[in-house]
Amino acid sequence: MTISLASFLSQIMVNPMLAITAVLMLAVVLVNGWTDAPNAIATCVSTRAMSARHAIIMATVFNFLGVLVMTLINSSVAATVYNMVDFGGNAADASVALCAAMFAIVIWATVAWWFGIPTSESHALIAGISGSAIALHSGLAGINFGEWVKVLYGLVLSTFLGFALGWFCAKAVEWICKGMNRQRTAKFFGGAQIAGGAAMAFMHGAQDGQKFMGVFMLGIFLANGQNNVSNFQIPIWLMLLCSAVMALGTSIGGYRIIKAVGMDMVKLEQYQGFAADTAGAICLLLSSLTGVPVSTTHTKTTAIMGVGASKRLSAVNWGIVKEMVLTWVLTFPGCGLIGYIIAKIFIHIF
């Protein structure tokens, strides 16, 4: 099941709930552009392989391509997030609860962005909708643990595999280029760094784009009183819309996250940035093909840690890492609790 752009626009004019849902969904996508999309291009900007403006344009294009291509090949990530929680029952209450989840995610992500901490929007999304689903059902009946456990698999995958691949890729590049002219290799890795950033942007769209558009489709169905849709197809107009809004968010506030990830945590050379991007893209590709929802933030930052550690452990600013890890740990209970409280309040009021 899907929805055309003409049908969507006509429904918004007569369905206030759908209009509110769409605005909140786009707000969440905008915040994702603030906090998650900059991770994909942080290294190529910090190593001066390309300017922030050109990197944002590149990220916009490849985010869209990632959503389009991966959705056509394998849309299992969107299906996993869609089926992770149960918003069945009263469609009106379910729609209100979902809007509460989006509101909670915007609050959580904006606070993290203000302090320049690259929080995981993927985990904020999962936590927010889980908290709202629990509030809707007044218990854990709103959680599909068979799908939710994939989040835990993804957490382990993005942390350990990201770090290991970052370390391995950096060591492999150093071994291959050992004895080569450094000036000549620097020119090569300048271009390779751009290709790596494009690959990361592509995989960000493949992973995070699917998550948010899967929930967007859920919001559209609930606002129209359809709470039993099990199969759906993401329309191209929604891919374009979300890619554009995500790019707007990156252009507005992305530099703080680019600085934290690409500059403050580890001082990278271009070949190291290429290694981090390659490691992150491989990890995201594996998780996308297997339908495991992982965090782009976790994957990219742990890959950068691995690259830094391949040189020496002291090359990593562990103070910055500590702040990031603390935010990651607090995201599930924090955003989940906010989603639960706001959902209870919204359901009571509306």
C-alpha cells in the first residue's frame, strides 16, 4: 500500500490530524539533519577534502540515492522499525501517541544539538515510539520484542564492528601505502575521501532514511484511521521531501556535530578519514542488507575511534568520547520516558 502526492495533499486539506502528523514528522527529519546527517560528511569536511557547503549538497544527493536504491533492493529496515511497536486499537489515540513520540524526539535531539553532542536519532526514534506505544497500551503489550531485539544486535554491531573495521582499514591503508611518495598519496586520498563521504551519505539514507520514512508512512495510515496496514511502499515524492528537509537541517545546524565528530574527537589526516568512511559504510551496508537498524552516529564515531586507536590510544580524545557514550546510554531511557509522559498527556487532552 502507498499514497500519491496528490492524494496526500488533498487529505491534508481536510484532515487536521494528518497535517499535524506531517509537520511533526518533518520536524523530526529536520532534526535528523542537524544531528545524524552531519556524521556522514564530518571527516571529509574536517580534513578539508571539500567545503561544508559542497559536502552538504553531496550529502543531499547521496542521501536520496541511498533511500531510493536500498528501498528498491531491500526495505527490511523500514519494515523492522514499522513493526517494532504496536499502535493498534483506537486509531485516533494511536495517532496522538505517535505525534507525542515525534515531539519527544525533537525535544531530546534539540537539547543534544545545543550542547554539540552527536546523539543517535535512530535510537531516539526507537525510544520515542516505544515509550509512546507503552503509554498507549498502558503496558509492554505495545512492544514487539521479536523485532525490538534487532536494536540490541545493531547496538553491538555498530559499536564493536565499527571500531574493528576502522582500526583494520587504517592499518590496511598504511601497509599498502608504505614506502609510497606521501605527496602523491595525499592527492589520491583527497579524492578518495570525497568518495568515502559520498558512500557514508548514501548509507545514511539507506539506514536512517528508511527508519524515518517507515514511521512517516505509519503516521499517514493512522491519521487516516488505518491501523492494520502490514505492507506498504514508500513513494518517491516522500523520499525527495525527506532528503530535502534533512539537507536543510544539516545546513542550519550541522557544523557543531561536524566539529565534535570530525575535529574534536580525533585529529584525522585524509587517508584516516577515508579509512573511517570506508569502515562506516561497510558496517552500514551489512546491517541494511540484514534488516538490522543501527545508528549512523554510533557506526561513524566508533569507526573514527578505531582509526585513531590504530595510531595510538592517546590519539583519541576520550573526554569527548565519554560525553558521547553517556548521551547514547541515556537516549533509550530518557527519550523513551519523555515519549511516554507526553503520550499520556496528549491522549488525556485530545
